[in-house]
Amino acid sequence: MPEKKTLDRARRDRRQWKNPTTQAGEFVREEMHHIREGKHGARSTKQAIAIGLTKARRAGVRLGRPPRSAKPSTRKSAAAASRAARTGRKPSTSRSRAMARTLKREPRRAASRSALARHARQVARRRGRKARQAAARKAAATRKAA
């Protein structure tokens, strides 16, 4: 269950007509904090982000579908999380306890600054050169404003 602060931040983003990905970012951020404070771990940064996105979908954030290149199981679980938001059913106690126990065994390094930076570079590399240039230009523009 997401913390009240996270839900408030996501709702504020929604009121400001920000993108669903920005709203979901709050849940991902919360997940990173949980891993850093030792609440649980994650096998990789990608898994940590996925957990946050699932929480966002379950909280009612209208995220798009995973890309066609994603595994069928990923697409299926994303659809299930979106459905869970509409029905409002809670996950079973035994299942959530099992998940918590499993995640506690995972390492905590997935949310480290270096791991996040490595992941960001990796993902950026997968995008085109033009997309990277546009992102850099946008970042430079926001720096000037500050």
C-alpha cells in the first residue's frame, strides 16, 4: 500500500494536469526510498521501477500499456494491476506476505545512485541519438531558467 504522502503528491500532479508518467514517478520514488531504508530489496533497478509502476497502476494512475516488445507476462500483469484499480479488491494476505518475504532476501544495491545512473544511461543508449540530444537540450533550457 502506498504511503499517504505519495498518494497526495501523485494527486497534486494529476490536478496540475501532469503526464501519468510523472504521477507514477512518485510511486517509483517511494519504492527507491523503501529499498534504501532497508524495508526490502530488488534484484535490479528495472525490477524496483516495475514495482513502483505496478503500485501506481493499482492506485489508479492511467499509465499506458507496456511496449509490444515487453514480455507477454509483463503485459498481462500490467493489465491485471489496472483492473485491480477499478475493482478495488485487495491482494490476498498470503500472497503479499510471500512477496514481502521474497523481496527482503534481495540485495539493496538496486536503488543506489550509481545503479540508477547506470540504468538511465543504458535506457538512453537504447533510444535514438536525436532523442538524447532533445533531452540534453531540454535539460539545458531548465538549467538556464534556474
